[in-house]
Amino acid sequence: MQTKVGVGGSMNIQESDEFKTSKFFCKTDFDMKEIKQEEAGYLPLPKFYVFKSRDERERILYRNFVQVGQDVKAMIADISNKKNAK
């Protein structure tokens, strides 16, 4: 759909119906079917932890911190391997 403009190509995007749902007043064209397919693969995230003690909290959070670091390194290695394979 082509955006309607006024005289000399001007437009008041703050009053245009096309832009009313946009916080940043920009036109978007989302493929909602593709977005729904992507969202179907999302894993549920925990809402919060209930820690029995401060020590348990520190151990769990540190373990998560280390895991995130390992995951990032694995992703970087995977990307590097794919680039080198080309």
C-alpha cells in the first residue's frame, strides 16, 4: 500500500491513520504469519526464582552467568565455523 502524501510530498504522520498504532510514527509492514511461526518456537521463561537462602541465590545466579558465557562462546564459534566453511 502506498502512503498518501500531501502537497509537495508533505504529510502529518501524527494524524495519519496509517501511523496511529506506531509509537515512533513510522509505517510498518509485519508478516504476522511468519512472526507467529517464530513465536511458536519460543521456550517459556521462568517468571522468578524463589531462593531458599542467599548462598543458593548466589550459586544459581553464578551458574546461569557461566552458562550464558558458554552459550555466547558456542554461538561465536558456530558463526566463525560457518564463515570459514564458505
